[in-house]
Amino acid sequence: MKRILWIVLIIGVIVGAYYLIRTYRDNLPIPDNVTLEFPLKNGSFVITNSGKSYDIHTLPVEEYALDITKQGNDLNIFKSVNSSLEDDPTYGISVYSPCYGNVKNTKDGVKDQPFRVRDRSAGGGNSITIGCDGFDVYMAHFKSNTLLVKEGDIVNVGQEIAKVGNSGNTTGPHLHLMAYMWNEDNTERIPLPMLFLGRYLYRWDIFKN
């Protein structure tokens, strides 16, 4: 009986600590930020990385970068290079423009990598940069040859622009997303926090859209 009480107490402490941390975190002031439309639809999505984490998002401009997968996605560490990308729930889902703006840059034709095999030389792989209202949004790791926009195009909020892939320096299908503005002499990109429906998303947060 005592053992059961101890287990219940420990679980209660863990759950209580989780909610205290979450409440504290959600009430932290967010520095200058931008409001975006969430770029994925029709599901629940997990923030697998938010900002710098170990050897991920190591560039200064990636301070607030997000990696996003569809919920139900198996951890890539349990998948072998022979696993099928097509069986992954994130692979091939549509990506939508998070803002109204002009397409400033695109990259396509980079092949999708097998699970757990990084192509470090390819960086973000297939990617799109959109110039929004005073800032840029960069999205990466798209599926090869699925880009629906080109440099110079005007895109609307919610317009489909590509599909999630596994191209570049990545171990599994996900969408890399970040926002930034240039300094006055256009020599440095200043990272910007992103809000979605008023929420700043942390690692392991779930966003339903």
C-alpha cells in the first residue's frame, strides 16, 4: 500500500512540476516577434526542435527556428536507412505560405535522403524564402521537385507552396521554419520569434490545425 502511495505521490509531483514549468514558460515575455499562419494543415503537429539544441540550429539566425513533424511520426532514431520515406506521416504533406509576400529565393532538385543519413553539404536542401512585411521567412527540407512557386512569384497566406521532404542536412522528414530581418546595411540576419495564434512554440509543443 505504501508503495502505491509513493508511486501516486511521485506521479503527482511530476505532473505538477510539468504544469508549473509550462505556466511559467507560457508567461515569459516574448521579444520582438512576428505573427504567422501555421504552415501545415489537417492534423496535429509536433515541434521537435525549437531554437538551438545540441548540434541542431547552431547558426545565430536559427535562434528561434522550428522543426515540425506530423503527430504520430516515429522517432527517426528507430528507423533504418532502409525504411520507406513514403510510410512516414510527415513525408509528402503539403506546406502552405505562412504570410503574404514575394518569393525571394528557391532551391529545388536536391534528392531526398534516406532516414538517418545527413547530406551536410546540402544544408537546407530544397528551400523557399518568402519576403513578408518587413521580414523574411525561410522554409527548408522540401521533397524534391514539389515546389509550386518560383522566384518573383507573389504568394497569399495559406497558398500551397511545396511538400515536406527529407532533403539536405536532415535525419528524417520535417519542415524547418524560421523568420528573420536584415540589419540596416544588409550584412546580418536578425532572428525573430514567431507566434501562431498568439502562441510561441517550444520543443515538444503540439499545434493542431
